[in-house]
Amino acid sequence: MTLLKIASILFIFLTIILTIIITKLLRLKRFGLNFADLAFPLFVLEFYVISDRAFYHSFLPELALALSALAIAITVYFLRVKRSFYYPKFFKFFWRAGFILTFFLYLAMVIGLFLTK
């Protein structure tokens, strides 16, 4: 369990550092990509692995529910405020907002992991 706690903390820093290095090394800025675009699927994978091993069940369904609610909220925002829905813009906005949501849910899971005995 101690090794899992250490790994969960290291995943946070290593994922961000690795994606920043890959983004700069491959010069992905010219394609409009930043580190969050690469880190989002990695955080989802880490979220699944850590929650599956640390708790009785994986928190992946809760993450899927939160991302679904985020997609609905972004759709409503585009339709009500912007009065238009452009799919590529929606996908890019969802992908980056999904990174922020997944990052904070991962942090909450790590804090919960440290609070359990």
C-alpha cells in the first residue's frame, strides 16, 4: 500500500514532466497541441490503475459520469451563450476541460488514498 501511495504521487509529476518534454521535443505547438492534450489520456489510465488497486472497485464509472456531465454542460454553454455548435471547437474545449476535471479528480483520489489506513 505504501508503494501505491508513492506511485500515485510520482504519477502526477512524471506525467506532466513527460508530456511537456514530448510536446517540446516533437514541436507539437505548431499543430495546436499542448501538454494537456497528451496528459489527459494518461491521467485517465492512471486514475483507473490506482483506483482499481487501492479501493474495492475502480472509480472509472464515476470519472465517466463526471466527463459526461462536463460534455453536456459544454454543449449547453455553446448552444445558449455562443448560439452555435461547431464540433471541432467543442472537442478541443472538452478535451482541455476534461484534463482539468480528471486532474482534480485524480488529486482527490490521491488525497483519499492517503486518508485511508
